[in-house]
Amino acid sequence: MVNLFKRMRKLKTILDIRTGTGAAIFPNPTSATKEFPPVTRLHLTYARKIYNGHQGARHFWRNCLPRLKYHNPGVRMTVQQTDDQTAPPALTIYFAERLSSTASAIVGTKKITDKHAPAAESGEKTAVVDLKDLNYKEIWSRVQASTGAEEVPASAEDEAERKRLEAITAKAGKDRERISTMRQAKKDQERMLAEARGEVEKMKEL
Amino acid sequence: MSSYGTVLPTAARGILSSCRPSLREKSIAPAFSVFQQVRGAKSNPQARGKGKKETKTDKKGPREFRQKSLKDMEQFALCDAMRYLRAVEVGREVTTSKYEVHIRLRTRRDGPVIRNMIRFPHAVQTESRICVICPPGSKQAKDALAAGAVLVGEDEVFEAVKAGKIEFDRCLAHPDSLPALNKAALGRILGPRGLMPSVKTGTVVDDVASRVEMLRGGTVYRERDAVIRLPIGQLGFSPEQLRDNLRTTIDQIKKDASGLNDRVNKEIYEVVLSSTHGPGFSLNGEFKTDNSPETSALTGL
């Protein structure tokens, strides 16, 4: 099994799941207001390659979706990766009963449809957001604006932890540099000695 | 070249230098000397032998697998670990992502290992296709088919395999058809896939039908370097389902460990829950904490 300390270090990455862009709670049936109805599902569709503006959608999946899933474990989230580079990447948000008041403004006038998204169940209303050429932070701000998701601020311990990890990373960079100069110096020394020895041999042969 | 190098300086240098232009000889000489020097330094037989002996004595490590203290390891309740793993696996295909469990044992480096098969209360594999090699038309063939084997027969199976059509995940054989199987020389094809039936792995059995039944819901596991790893659930499982599977696994492993040998002492040291793409979460044995979400929220996609 992997070394215990390596595993412990790796496990620190769950800090990135708890905090960061997209760490927010969607309105659920108890916290929903008239303006922002509860979110029941999310579906993301994007193409395999990044050209035609599919990069941000994938980054959104990589960065934001795990955080959203962590803070909203009950909200189902699906992702479909396609080979169709021409279709725009799309995020379908499923609202219970009605759309939120801001959703239509975010979706805009250019309506797109996502044929990979699962059909809305009875009582669900969907808003399809076009993600083409948006980076994942822009996508997140749109999602947040349209759903009224409430950001979860990082706790004091998490902040301290992040600072500690950052300090470790910075120290690692410095150490790496220090060790590489030491190794290089040793190598240079050896090469110089070998060259000198070669010179002596040459002299002897002559 | 090397034999020339050793012979040349003593015997033939004089001749060489006399019959070749001096310019050429100058360029060759240092090359020879450097070559010889390096060779001497590296391949001194005495020095080499000494080094080897030393490493050999050093290599004798501890008798037991060293298991570090879990004092500093952060441990999780099952529901909390599931919450993180489900977050990591978000958007993955449900059929490919699975929960895995790694059970670390405190055990000696030598001696017998745990090796068995388990049947979970909630099946992990959705469907495992089983092929049974036995004389067609026999009672076993009928029983195997009734038990759910996909492919039953002798020659037709061999033909299909030779043609490259392997449409099964497990392969069993009846002892009666073992000679035919060996004659067909399928080891080349089935061996690397781990499908070749053999007595050692327990895939050559008399009672084919019951084995097929066991295999359909069963998972094979074995201990490697003091760890038993096995898939334990689909991503859509509820925490209760996963708990049931986990409990069954641990109970059976404990039973295996106690049934091995009186002198062999194996005990479970750590249980780690992981998933196909996720990190490993050391479990503390509790089901849920106050902060964990409802179990219904941790079910499904």
C-alpha cells in the first residue's frame, strides 16, 4: 500500500473540495425563496477537445462541480462528454416548479438546446446556459447569479490549513532549487576532475 | 574490439606505429588508455564481490510488514468519506466508477496469504458473463446453463476463443474436459487474460453449477503485500448498502485469517475506503457523524 505519509499528504487535497470557486449551497426546499426556487439537478455537456470554446466547460467540471457536489450532496449532477465539437457546451439547470427570476436573463435571447441532457421530470423547469468561450469562473458567476447559490465561506481552520500548505509548497520550490544547484556543482566538479585526468593520461602517452 | 584493445598495446603497438602515419597514432593512443582505465576501475572482480556481499546481508529486512502508527492519520466516518468520494467522482460514468476498499493487515512477510471469494449482499458487478467448458449435453452442461452460464460446451468454445471472440469474463472447466482443454492449447490466449481454468485457482471443479452461481455475485480477492483490495460497491449505493457489504467483507476476512493456521497471526490494521478516481479515506468504524448529510442524499447518481 502507498506510504502512509504520502497518503496523508494526498488527503490534504480534500481541502480543495471544501473551499474555492464553486463552494456554495444551492437553494433547497427549506431555504428556497420565491425568487430562487430549489435546484434539483445539473447537467453539463461539452466536447472532448478544447477548440470552439469547450475549455471552460471542462474546467468547470474539474474545478467547480466537485465542490458543488460536496456542498449539495443531494443534487444530482451528470456530465456528458461528446465528440461533437461544433455544438456549443451547455449547462442545464433544473429548477423545481418554476424558473428563478434571473435565469431567463442569464440564458439570454439565444436559446440553445442540449440533446444529451436528461428530460425534465414533471414539475421541473430547465434553463440551458450556453458556455461557449467562457472560462470556468465566468460560468460559475452565471450559475450563481441564476440560481441564487449561497457561497460557503472557508472556515478559519481551512484558511490556516491553506496557508500552511502554501508555505510548504513555497518551501519545496526553494529546496528543489537549492538541491539542484548542489547536484549541479557536484557534477561539474566530477566532470572537471575527469577532464583533468584525461589530460594527464594524454601527457603520459605522449 | 576489446580483445584488440588489451592485446594491442603490448604486442602490436610497435608494428602499428611503424606502418601507420604518426598523426593517426596520436589520436588512437589516448582513446586506448582511457578505455582501459575505465574498464579497470569498474570491473575489479574483488571489489565487486565485496560490494555484493554487503548488500546481501543488508537486505534481510524485518520479518513483518512494517505498519506505521495511525496516530496522525485523519480518520473518517463512512458517510463523510462517501460524501468526499462522491464529490470527486462527480460526472463520471456510473458503470465505471466503483467504491473500493483496501484492508491492511498486520502480518508476516512470509507464510500463507488470504485468498478467497466473497459474495456481497449487494452485488458490485452488474453482470459477469461466465463460460463453462464441459462435455456438451452432459448433466453438468445443463446445470451450468440453468445457473446462468453464458457459454457452455467444448469444441465450440475453443473455436470461438481461437477466432478471437472472447465474450465472457470468467471461465470454468469440468475435470472431464480438462484433457480436451489442454489439447486445444488455449493457454497462449486465455492465460494472459487470467481466464485459463486451472486447479490451482479453483476454476476446475466438479460441481460446475454451484460455482457458476457463486461467481455470478462473487468477487475474488487475495492478499498482496499485506493489503487486500477489492471493489465493494457501485457509486450509486446508499451508505447502508455499502455498510452491509463492508461488514460482510471484514467478517469474512477475519474468518479467513483465523482459519489459516494456528501459528499464523493476521489481524486487520486499517480499513481504507477509496474509489476509482478518489483518494483513500481511512475509516474510523463509525457510520455517520453529526455533520454528515442525510443518507438519502448520498444515494444514486
